[in-house]
Amino acid sequence: MLKNQIRKKILKNREIKYSASSEININKILKIIKKLNIRKIIIGCYYPVNFETNTKKIMNLLEKKKLTICLPIIKDNFEMEFHEYKTTDPLYVNKYGIPEPQIKKKIKPNVLLIPLVAFDKKLNRLGYGGGFYDRFIEKMSKNSLIKIGLAFSHQRVENVPVEKFDKKLDFILTEKQIFRA
């Protein structure tokens, strides 16, 4: 199946199954982070749209644990950067329909929670097709960046078509299990 065919099928299925889907257990994320032995953890998150896994509760719990959170901002050059975010900070909706922080304080995450449309057991990710996360991961490749995809188990496919610019993830968490490299 081609990427666009997979994307269309999974997005429709995700919308239908969203209300019945369980949430990802925040303890799975904390367990992974704890094992990393990173001195100052900065977690790049995303604000959920389009029936993605709900990260609002995750961000609230991370904030209660005194961890630094940041959200992406899409730049005019199709690049993405992250800015610190507190759950009480105001957001605005960008031209893609994605909430972004209004308060600008650029920061580099060392743990990245990544939305995805589909994934396979080899930790390949299919996104929405803009390549924003792939470009960001490539730019950060010299830094230590832990990449954790968040999805529902029904978003798993047999094989995600991979191109040379696509980046593998280190972990994929669903409500049912953890896939790891």
C-alpha cells in the first residue's frame, strides 16, 4: 500500500475508534525516561488534534513531576522548533490547525513525544506527510534525542513504506504495549 492510501485508511479508522480507545499509561513514559539517566529532561510534546492520542493529561502529569515541557512551532521555512510550555500558558492555532505556544521561549528537547498516523513493529512511523518531525530529528541528530511515538494499537500496519528521509523511532507506545529498538 502507498503512504497516502495507508494514511487515509488509518485516519478514518482512528476517528471511528477514538472514543473507544484507551489512553496511554503515563507510567510507561516515565519508566522510559527514568532509565535514560538524563540530568535535565526536556520533553518535546505535541498538542493533540485530529483524534491523536491525548497528550493533555500526559503534559499535566509531567508538569506535576516538575519536568520541562515544550511544544512545536512550525516556521515559515517548513522547519519546526520547540518552545517551553506550561499547561496554563495561552495557545494559538496555526495555519495547519495545530495549537502552538503564544509565549516564545525556544528550547531543545532531549525526549520527543511524536504523533503518528501509522507504525510498524520495526519502529517506522508514518506521519501526515509534511516531514516536519523527520527534518527536526535530522537537525537534532548530533544531539542525544530519544524519539517516542504515541499511537493507538489499531494504528499498527504490517509495513510502513520507508523513504531515505524517514526517521525511525526509539520507542512506540500504545495503550497496550511498548515497541522498542
